Amino acid sequence: MRSVVEAASGVDWSEVHAVRLLGVALAAIFLIWAIKRMFRK
């Protein structure tokens, strides 16, 4: 990953934030699904 200073120079922060939130949401959904699947067996 690039440093914060490098990223700040030429990056739209709203886009970065949206992508980060999307990644966190997908990870959370995947974890919940995996845990549910574990307990189902």
C-alpha cells in the first residue's frame, strides 16, 4: 500500500473511503456467513 502522503497528492478521498467501506462491509458479510455455516453443521 502507498503511504498516506503519496495517496493524498493525487487521489479522490471520497473514492478511497467508499472502496475501503465496501471492502470492510464485504469482509463482515463473509465472516458472518462463514460463522453461520460453521454452526449449521
